Amino acid sequence: MVVPIIAMAIMVMYYLWSVAWAAQNAHIRARECVLHDDQYVAADEHCNAPFAGSNYTRADSNSFSFSGGASDESLPVFGRADTIRTSAVITSE
């Protein structure tokens, strides 16, 4: 009786670790996307980055906002993989 409960607890901990890892990876890629444009995201995702190519935005009295998003999938646990989506925003406010 104890072995199935321990096995289930280990599977649940592995699943939570997998989701946390995917969320952290997606967050890092979204942040890098905001700073360095589309190098760190999938082809269908787009970023509005301040330092992309010749796009150098001055941070003077005008307000600005740059945003980007990324997604990642967790490892399949119980036959299912979750997609984690996140976004990052840099503003001058």
C-alpha cells in the first residue's frame, strides 16, 4: 500500500519540477527576446526589442515600451506535456 503512494508522490514531484523548469526557461527566453530580438524564440513568436539590428532607441524624456513572449513545453509526464507561455516587458515609466 505504501509503495504506490510513494511512487505517485515521486511522479507528482517530477511533474512539478518539469513545469517549473519549463516556466523558468520560457521566462529567460522572453527576457532575452526583449533585449536581443528574435534569436531566442520560435519562428511564430515576435519580439519588440530595443537593440535589434539598427534599432537603437534613446531613453530620453519620451516613454517607451518593449515587449516579447516565449513558450516552452514541460517534459511529458503521465502521457501529457504542458505548454508554458510567458512574456516580458521593459518600460520607461
